[in-house]
Amino acid sequence: MSRYHEVYASWKKDPEAFWGEAAREISWYKLWDRVFDPYMGEYGRWFPGAECNTAYNCLDRHVQSGRGDQKALIYDSPVTGTKTSFTYSELTYEVATFAAVLKDLGVEKGDRVIIYMPMVPEAVIAMLACARIGAIHSVVFGGFAANELATRINDAKPVAVVSASCGIEPGRIVAYKPLLDKAIELSEHKPQHCVILQRPMLEAELVAGRDRDWSTLVNDAKTRGRKAGCVAVAATDPLYILYTSGTTGQPKGVVRDNGGHMVALKWSMKNHYGVEPGEVYWAASDVGWVVGHSYIVYAPLLHGCTTVLYEGKPVGTPDAGAFWRVISEHRVAAMFTAPTAFRAIKKEDPQGEFIKKYDLSAFRTLFLAGERADPETIKWAEEKLRVPVIDHWWQTETGWAICGNPVGLGMLPVKYGSPTVPMPGYDLHVLGDKGQPLPPGETGTLAIKLPLPPSCLPTLWNNNERFRKSYLSEFPGYYTTSDAGYRDEDGYVYVMARTDDVINVAGHRLSTGQMEEVVAQHKDVAECAVIGVYDETKGQVPTAFIVLNAGVNRDPKEIEAEVVHLVREVIGPVAALKNVMVVKRLPKTRSGKILRGTMRQIADGEPWKMPATIDDPAILDEITEVLKARGALRQKAPA
Ligand code: COA
Ligand code: AMP
């Protein structure tokens, strides 16, 4: 029997008592004045008046309670052939040392530090070092190019940037340092210091006066016995800013606080993921994404687990058995990744032959999120792994699951295609266009009645107005998730599509609006539309339709290749734009709105209706012909 309904009801009856109780799992320097103050901030704030330190709760506290010799972090890197680990004592020492290095460089409480790093332990050390001294980190995913990094530097205005000479992608070395140099050149704000971790695969040239070598600084601090202690910060102070795709080229700076974040994540480890302190937990994501922040770094460490930092891919490093090797070697109890990773494995090893080669006896549960877990993928994973496979739905904005199947409270029956039910803290509603509640089975916007629970964003960095406009204004009294979906008669939630221009490519969140802005920069492009079309492995991939300026008579293939290159240069390889098609015209409504939705339905082979407001129906035939000629027209919609 699951305790879910009882626990959810107890939260609903008295949210403050519920979260006040959960907060007892955290060590505080000073307790809160109130669990929740509805008059503070944009919709209220959690634990105002309280003081705490996130790094202390992740590290020192465990050392003091006897976990010092337990592994805190296992670094497993098939792309460099490295495996190392840090005990809680060792990780505390490294973090305290690097925190002292940051302090010596002049980083103070409240200052921002950008971390642009591959999946190396130093990235985690840098994040926790910031938390230790009350600095606010902002991690930028390594697959973003210089321009994206520059945008974030300009918005966050960091005192320092921590980076590495290179990252390793299968078959190529990604030189990070030239991207960082270019980003600083592009940005108006200039960070005072860059700390660069030199990796032996490709060393970087350091800029005199600005760049410092990580190892030199750390070794020097160790020789001098320099360590920084944990600084008490307000529970409501920001721990980090994480930029995520919005509807324009300007990403949204999601702010995470210290107190509420710790309380919710700690609660989730036992109750949602069903793991105990001392067990091994592995999120195969990247520290550049929210999953990496919450479930590679903060939650497992808050809970006293051993976390795995994996620098590799599900396939090709070296084969489709990579995940099973890691699970078996490190005795992973619970794993969290994106469905796309499993689709990639399934494609290479449909019979699951590699699974048979490994001892997966410690493995209990697989969690999937980042995009809708398609039933086929779930069924395949269940059948081959013989463990429960749990889909759960969340966003960068929330920092933890909105909906899930709480293994720790006792699993509810799985319904394929549904991330199950709202977690305590989330009063989820399905709203129609006018904000009216919709009955079971009807699709509308999934909206959360305010207040949002602990860990969710209190606002956007330096932009309260954009926060209100993006999330709170569409349905007064609610936060809009910008996801559309429905609930069934049993209250199970189905998340079907975004209501904005965000697409999900290999579990990565991207904005087609932002891509359009970049594509439109090409000198020969008159106008364009970018849509996300179905892809067997990545879920969706972007496809750009471009109309050329009058008089351009160059080879369209050449222009298409230039557009692919441009998006890779400006946004980064993660944008994964490979399909660009020159078309004569774009389909529009009579008022000039591009009919992106209809184009997507055509490309995906879904049934579609001629929009009543279309200006010229013949254009849809032209688009269909182009897609057909390119072999990009799906015959049948995915299940
Ligand atoms: N630094 C630099 N480049 C990066 C990068 C990084 N950290 N991460 C990805 N890229 C590059 C890739 O090399 C690829 O470049 P290419 O166009 O030259 O091949 C491009 O960005 C697109 O990456 P991706 O969409 O991830 O495709 P992929 O073919 O490399 O891998 C998967 C596909 C499914 C194997 C991979 O995306 C994956 O493992 N995803 C699941 C886990 C995950 O990351 N989830 C995210 C949130 S939970
Ligand atoms: P991100 O902010 O990168 O975590 O992306 C959040 C978005 O990914 C959500 O708004 C959804 O559109 C999508 N998403 C994440 N998890 C799921 C899921 N389990 N089911 C459906 N969509 C999901």
C-alpha cells in the first residue's frame, strides 16, 4: 500500500507544518521566523529569518556525524579512462581549499561565479566552494558556444569564471578556453579572474593578469593550509542562478534559494527516490543542467549518499553496455537519466545483450525525466532491467519533481505515458484558455496554484517583472508551467506538449524562437520558421525552413550549410540543428502569423486541419513537397 494519498493530504491540510517538519532534516544556524511568509517576494518566501549553509549540510555535517570515510563522489570517465573517488572528508577538504582560493581572489558573499566546465570533479568542487562562502554560482553547459556564455556573463556579472582547458566529446576534444576568451571579448562585463583547470588532453594558453592556473592556486593554498569555513547565509539568499531557454534569445536566469532548496531535495531523496543515506545514487546528466545541479550534486550529498559523476555517453563510450558497467561496478541503487539515453541504448542493443554481462543486483529503480517517457521506452527498460521504471516531470524552474511516483512512500501503479501524480507541495490544476478548471480527460495548461513549494524559483535574476510576466500573469493566482496536459479519473497527470516555443532535444531544453533569431541573422535569409519535429532517438530535433531574399541565386545547399554552421557557432553544438530547408514561402494566417503548429503536424505525419485563417492554402502543399523531397515527411505519427 502506498502512503502517498495520506502524505499528500497531510501536506494539503497544513503546508507550513509539513515543510516545517521536513526542515528538521537540515542543520540550521538560526531557525526561521515563519515557515512561509506570503507577503515576501513575488508570491511569498520559504523559511525567512533562517540562516544556513548548503555546503555545510552537503559535507561537513556528514563528516561530523561519522561519514567521513564514506565515498561522497565517484568520478567515472570512460572518455579519459579515469576512475577516482573522494570520501566525504576528502571532498570537504578540497571544497574548503578551493573556497579559500576564491576568497583570496576577492570573491565575497553574494558575488557571482560562472562555472563553465566539463564533467570533472572540479566542477562539483567549484559549485560547493561557492556555496561554502555564500557566493552565487551559475553553471553554463559546455555544449553552449561563446555567444551564449557571453549573454550569461553579461547578465550575472561574475567576479570570477572557473573553467577548464577542454571537454571531451566522443571523437573530438572541445577546446573550452577559446570559447571563454571569445565570450569575455563579446561581453560588456569583464570578470576580474578566470581560474582554468588544465587538462592534459589539451592545455590552454593563459591570459596574463586575468587567468590563473587551478592546480597552482590549489596547491599553494594547501601548502599554506588555507581553508575557508562555511558562511551563514539567509535561507532566502540565492544559492545559484541557472539560465534556461525562454522565448527570446535572452535566457531566463532561474534563481534557487538555499533553505527551501535543501528542505525539498532532502525530502525527495527518501520519499520520492526511495534511497537511504550511504547508498549509491547516479544521475547520468550534466552539471550544466538542472538535473545535474539537483541530483548529481546537491540532493545525494545532502542525503549522505555516494553520487556518481559520469563523463561519458550511454552509447559509444565504448558501447551500449556503459550504463550497466557503471551500475554494476559502483553498486548503484537508483539511477536517473533522460529517456533519450535509453532510446539510444535500445537502438544499438535492442535485445539488451549487454545487460546480461553485468551484475545489476544492487540496482532497484530507474527514474526518467527531462522529456515525456514514451511507453515503448519504459516497457523495454522494465522488461530488460526487471526494475520499476519511473517517469517524473519537472522543470529547471522547480528544481525537483512536480509529479512523480513516490517510491519511498510506496509505489503507485504505473500508467504508461503518465508521470503519475503531483508531489506534496504542488496543487496542480488543468486550466482552459480563460483560466477555467477543466474536467478529467480534457487537455489544458498545467498550472500550479500559488504558492510554489520550497526549492521552486522565487524569481528570475534581476528581473522580477519578467518572472511575473512569464509565469504568473497568464492565470492570476497560478504559476503556469507552459506544459499542456490532462488528468485522468484517477488523478494521474499526462504531460503532452509545451504551450510555448520550447522544444526538447535529447532531453535538452531549447527555444525555437531563439534559433529563429540566429537563423534570421544570415544575410541571405528573408524570413524563417524553426519547428521541433519527431526524432526516434532525440525525441525532437529542430528543423528550419528558410525563405531567401529576392535576388539571391546561390546554391541553396550552400546557404543551408551556412545556416547550420551559424547556429552551431552562435548557440552551440547542443542546438543540434542539422535540417535546414529552403522554401519559396512560409504558411501564414491572414494576420501574418506563421503556422508553425500545422507545419509540425505535417512533418510528423499527424492528422491536421486546414487553419480557417490561412492566407494561402497552397503554401502548405509546397512545404509538404519539400519535406517529401528531402525524405523528412513521417508517414505515421508516433504512439
Ligand atoms: N560540450 C561540448 N559539446 C557537447 C556537449 C558538451 N558538454 N554535450 C553535447 N555536445 C555536443 C555533442 O557532441 C553533439 O555534437 P555533434 O553535433 O558534433 O555530434 C551535439 O552537442 C549534440 O549533442 P546531443 O544532442 O547530446 O547528441 P549526441 O548525439 O552527442 O548524444 C545522447 C545523444 C542521447 C546519447 C545524449 O544526448 C545523452 O546521453 N542524453 C541523455 C542524458 C542527458 O544529457 N540528459 C539531459 C538532462 S537529464
Ligand atoms: P528542463 O527545464 O530542461 O528540465 O525542461 C523542462 C521541460 O521538459 C518541461 O517543461 C517539459 O516540457 C519537459 N519535461 C520534463 N520532464 C518531463 C516528463 N517526465 N514528461 C513530459 N515532459 C517533461
